[in-house]
Amino acid sequence: MDRRNLLTVAAAAALGVSLAASAGIAPAAAQARKVLVVASNQDVPNLDPHVATGYSASAFMRNLYDSLVRVEGNPVKVVPHLAQSWTVSPDGMEYTFKLDPGAKFTDGSPVDANAVVYSFQRLLRLNKGNSWMVAGTLDQSSVSAADAQTVKIKLVKPFAAFLQVLPWLWVVNPKEVEANKGADDAQAWLAKNVAGSGAFKLKRYEPGTLYEFEKVAAPWKSGGGNLTGAIWRIIRETSNQRLALQRGEAHIAVDLTAEDMDQLKDKPGVVSIIEPEFRTFSMKMNTEYGPLADINLRKAISYAFNYKAMEESSSYQQLMVGPLPNGIFGHDPNLAVPRMDLDKAKEFLAKSKYPNGGVKLTFVHVSGLEQVRRFGLVLLDSLKKLNIDLDIKAMVWPDMVASTASPDKVADFFTVYQTGNYGDPDNIAFAAYHSSRNGNWQNPVYKSKVVDDLIMKGRAEPDEAKRKEIYLQFQKQVVEDAPDIFGVLEKRKLALRSDVSGLVFTPVASNAIEFFPLSLK
């Protein structure tokens, strides 16, 4: 049997031996195990479930921790998780959750109402990570324990998408966190340790190389697939992810380009998933520091950019019309947005502090994302027409995240994909444009009081018609401020080996792979 056929027929065994051995697992044990390998180009900068964000962090958290409810299916639905059931008051201001009495943390202690209260209070106290999802909606007294198995949540103000954000608010083990609390609320400890109730635990942690997960001996939840472990393997170049998948050295690849997907067509043993989801790509401009703090320069660039070339540089995508994903509630398909118009670009350039151009700007992207590098080349060519130069730099994701700590460290163009965690305009609006997100990869620097006020009104307004009008105003104001080059809405592109079963596409956080339901033949 030739090498290619051997790997195709015995992918799981080969993976168990080669990759598990590299993680310190004996070959004999590796063959007996069912170890899933996910190829990703994104490290996890932090393991604290109340601090970390990003798709890789979401993947880790949904396997190491649990939340009150979870999402599944297409169309998406919210289903029980730690909470077996729940009720909502007629005015939508109070939620009552009945917890699963069998839920337990990996140390054996119960996941009770007090643990839920502790976790929400810590999330709000730190005001980091996914706390933005409930900003202004909950306070320290909002979550209480009616009894050991009953959690009550009283909203401070109405929030139309409250139930949809709960899958991303993780519950930690108070006993373990308190034992390692220190002076920073256990942030240093949780950055590298896990205090969860998930079906998997983190066995090995090698930033830049791989992260090894091991299924806990007796998960509290029933069902699931036959995996005994998983490896999150860092492969920076998408073409190398594709080759690893073809050779049977990875079971799932999560960062593939359109070209990769085209090359995988009809490849034996490979299944492709190309599905629409609320996944935006934008080039965020540094509105606070450097040349792009000049709004006229930003507008000049917005009109100089060759959107058609961007759209044509890859398939499975369409141009965005403003800051919200096309098709989401409240999106304005008729919004007036910049398109390539060199005369208008030069008019704005003449009004700027750089009427003759003559500046050099920086463009950063995640190392290995070839498609984004191509977008950078489109921008480079477009800027030449304004006598502006562009330095295109590849960075690893943790370094990009770290650069957002202060405006002077943020590149002139900070490129980012943002995938909706819930199908509501608040998801993108708040995360990507509210000033409280400054210093975060979703919104490094942009701030506007007008936009902040509109976002907060939109998330609190219960009347659907009024809410839609608020988001129409929001979109117009953001376009007027020109903080981004609004790029493309992409279809999600995933590929997996045919020996993987149990993966059901869900159009939110679809690249944050959940291991529990999966099996290997």
C-alpha cells in the first residue's frame, strides 16, 4: 500500500502515533485512543474564561468550561446546558434557571447556584473578556441563588439578546479560584490553569506548537462522541493546514482560504463545509494615533480603496455594506458607503494634513492568513494613487492582541475577522464599535459618544420597530466617522476528514470546535 493510501485508510491511527507521540503519549497508548487533531493558526493568549476572547479562546472555553445554556443547530437555537430549564418573567426582566443536579466540576465538587453567582460577579468585577455582552444589563446584585439548584437573574435594563449571550458566560469553580486568588482575583493563576466543569481538561500547554486536551474520566453530562482527547495544533500557513488535512495529519482545518477549499474538492477522505454566517472582515484604522487620526485622510483612503479588486481576490464572499453583516436584523442594504472614487478620494486628501500624501502606513495581519495578505496588497496598490506607502506585516495572534493595549502600539490598519456569537446586531455593534471595548482586538481605539449612546439604546429597546431605527442611525454615524474600511462578509470554510462524525454546522463561532459530540472511526 502506498503512503498516501495508508494515511487515508488509517488516518486516526497515524495521528494517534505521530502527533500524540510528539505530545508525550506512548505509541501503544496513542493507537488505543481516539485523539482528534484540529489545525489552527491561532494561539490562545490567556486561559482565563473571564478575560480571554477570540475564536481559539472560545473553542478552549466551550471544552474546558460550561455555561448555563448553549447553542446548536442551523438555524441557531438556545438549548439547556448547566441549566436544565428556565422561565422568563412577562416583562423580560427576570430569568429563573433550574440547574442540572448532576453537574460537577472536574475536582468533583457540584456546580451549584453559588458557583454561578460567583462566576457572574467575577466577570462583572473584572470587566474584561465577554463582560461586554452584559455591560449595563447586569450589576453585582443581579444574579442570586434562590436555593442550591436555582439561579435568579434580574436585569438592570431590558436586553433583547440576553438569552443568546449566556452560552459565552462561563462558570468557574469558586473553591479552586479562591484558593489561588492572590491580589489579582486569580487572573495570573487562571491565565494558565483551568477551574472548569467541561468534558475535557488541558493536559499539555505549549504556546506556538500545540495544546493537548484529555477527556475527563467521568463527564457529568451524558452522551457525546468517542473522543478520548484532542490536540489543537498550531499551523500558521493555511496551505500547510490543507496539506496536513490531505495527508491525514489533521482531522479538521479551521482557517482555510477559498483557494484551499477549491483544491480540496473531490479529494478522497475529505469533507468540505462552506456555509454562510455572520462573519465580517474589516480593516480597522487607528483613529487615535498617527496619520489616520485625521478623518479626512481616513475618508480619502476609504474612497481610494479598490473594493472590486478585494471582492474578486477570493470567492465565497460579498462586500459589506457598512459595519453590520448583510442580512442581520437592522442592517440597511441601501446604506451609502464608500466605493472606489479617486476624484472624491483626492478631494478628502486635499482637506487632510497630508494633501500630497507622502506618508508610510502599517498594515498587520495574522501570520499565515494568505487571503488577508492579498487584501493588504490591494490596499497597497490603492494607496499608491494617493502617494501613500504601506508596510504589510505578519504577526502571531497573541502579539496582535497585545498591541491593542495602547493606541501608540496599534498599527495604522488592524485587520480582523469577527464572527457573530449570536445573531443580533448588538453582537457586532457593541463588540466592534463601543468605546468600552478600546484596548481590545475587536475595537482597539475607535470611540464616539454618539455611537456609544445609540448602541446602548439599541440593546435596551424592547420595541422591534424602534430598535431597527436605532441601528439604522448607528450605521450612518459609523460610516460618517470612517473608522474602518468595511471589507467582506465571508462564508465559513471548514474541512474535515471523513472519519470524523458528529459535527453539525452552527453559524455562530463555527470554528470554535466543540469536541464532546465528535467521534472518530
